Amino acid sequence: MSANSVDRLVFDDDWSDLTRLRDLPEIDFERMAAYRVERIRQQLRAHDAAFVILVSPISLRYAVDYRSYLLFQSHIPTTYVFLPQDGPIVMYGSYYDVPLVEDRRPGRPHAFFDGGGKIDAAAEALADDVVGYLAEIGSDNRRVAVEYVNPSVTRALMARGLDVIDGVRVSELARLIKSEDEIACMRWAIAVAEHGAAKLKQTLRPGVSELQLWALLNYTNVANNGDWHEGRMLASGPRINPWLQEASERRVESGDLVGFDTDMVGPFGYFVDLSRTFHCGPAKPSARQKQIYRMAVDHVEHNLKLVYPGMTLKEMQRQAYEVPEECQRNAYPCVMHAVGMCDEYPQVKHLFREENPYDCIIEPGMVLCVESYMGPEGERDGVKLEQQVLVTDDGYELLTRYPYEENLLD
């Protein structure tokens, strides 16, 4: 590729950087960091645990804003954090100095990639570290919360007389209620995702591939210092029904519906779950395509009215839009779910499939995503839509503002 080609691709890119078009929101990062640590400590107190061992890449970003090799961390965990009710936060195995921790120490090789057949011995050493840390912080509380580790670690901790509880109870519930600064981060991440969606729509024409369209979303995210997408959820034509087929080399044809779901870990680590379905011209949308699109819009709009403080998950499930029988088999896995730095607890299942496995109350400060997929069984077309909202004191605020498709609604 010539230098001039590179110039056109990168240096002449005058659209991807969103800061050229709008200002970043005001975010107090120190205040946000203090809020997030205190949320974790509140959950430690609620669960009467001395401290939590955080391993999940999402938890590391939330607790201490650690960002290095997070996808690698998700399957080969090399880094972990001890975060106590009271006392210094200690990080093990990090690749660089992290300002939000008081001490940085070598980690134990508890991933098989690092420890191989010696991971049991590493687990014993880690358990000794835990006992030593409890002594350091002067705690006689023997209950420790632990996220996602090998069973050998749990066994070693229990052998030392420790009461081990699931750390996800601490980390997931801590992330449930967002601060003003977190919402500001999320607004910017959403603006970036919608910027990419607009470019995708502008590029949509017969002959472009699903992967090329998806790459525009990915490029826009990375160009604005975002992180990754949880999947490559974009499908067109006969691949849009059923849903949950990732982007392929298929080239879009005139008359196709093209649906996508961003599933995007965006700038500042905050998640964007925006779904839209476009129509590719020059052919006009069919009457059936418009009918399916209207069903999806009605689905989302009906369920948005159920988002308000005090609503329970099980009551929301009972009052949710009744999915037409022809669309039930291919319906999306859930009616609604929460987000923060990823898809998060809680969620509401479809009643025609199962009673919701748990219940809780919707509270102000939660961020929810209201989902719809309408794909009549045995048909070619389907429509994916989704809105992300902030729960307020008296209802909700719509965070995703990308418009619906007028040519599919007329």
C-alpha cells in the first residue's frame, strides 16, 4: 500500500474523532474513582466480608481503573486486587503502576498458562498471602469474597479456616447504581457509538459486506479511545433471522434489512448497548418488513413504560409486551437487562419461556436496556431494536437517541 493510500485511510480521516464535533462532558475522575471504591466497600460491609479478591477485567477497571490486556485477563488471569473494607488496596501482577492502589506486588501464577502443573502450589501461596494480608490490615474477620478463580484457590483458602463467598455478589451489586460522573462517561460512549452507527448507515449500499460495516463501528470506538465489542452482532438479508448470527463476509443486497447490536465497551470503559435495523435501497421496504419493524418498535415502547422506581422484575415480566406467537421461538433471550461497564445484573426473562429466576426492585441510578427482536419463524426478515435508559426518580431518561427508520415506519 502506498503512502498516499495510508494518508487517505488515516491522516485524511476527518470524521471518526468525535471531539472534533462536540466537547467532552465534564467528568470528575477522582470523585468517580472514590465513589466506585466506596460502592465496593459498602457491599463488603453488607456481606460482612473483610475484603474481596477482584480478578474480572471489568472489576479491575471499575475498582482501580486498570486497563491493560483486559481481554487477555478474561481467559488468562495474571492480575488481581485485594480491596478491603478498611485498609490499603493492593494490586498483584499488574503491568504498570496504578495510581489508585497503595501497593503493587508480584502475582501468583494461578492461570494454567503461567503455572502449569504447579498451580496448586501457587494457590497455596496465594492463600498464605490472604492470611498475611488480613494480619496487615488488622482484621480478625475470616470471611473473604473471591471472584472467578480456580477451585484450587478456594480449597486452599478454606483449608486455612477462611469463609469464602462469591466475589461477584460484591462486584455486581456495587456496579448497580451509577454516579453522575459514570453517567457522563456513558453519555460520551453512547455518542461515540451513535457516531459510528451514522457512518455505518451512510456507507450502507448493495455490495458492502457485513464485516466491512461492522468494522466501521469498531474503528469509531477505537479511534475515540474505546475498548472492544463483546460480539460482532451485525447481520443482513437471510442471516438476520434468526438473530444472534455474527457478521460474515456476506455482501448486502438491495432490499435487505441490516441489523446490529453494538455490545460496545466504549470510552472510559462504559458500555453501549444500542440496536438498530436499517433498510438497504434502492429497493423500497416491503409491507411485511414494515409490519415486523412496527412490532419491534411497539415492543420497545410498551416495555419502556414499565421502567420506573419501585417496579419489580417479576411484575415487569408479567406486564411486558406480549410477543406474537409467530415471533416467540426466535425472540431475544431477555426483555430487559442492566448495563454499566458490560451487560450486568439484573435481567428480565420472557414469561412465555420461564418465570424470572430472581427478583429485585428497579431503583434510580440504574441503567437498563430494553430489548426487542422480532423474527417470525420461517421467514427471511427480522428486526432488532434496543434502547438504553437511565432510571430517574420519576421514570427514565432515554440515553440512546439514534432515531428509528422513517422509511420502515411510514
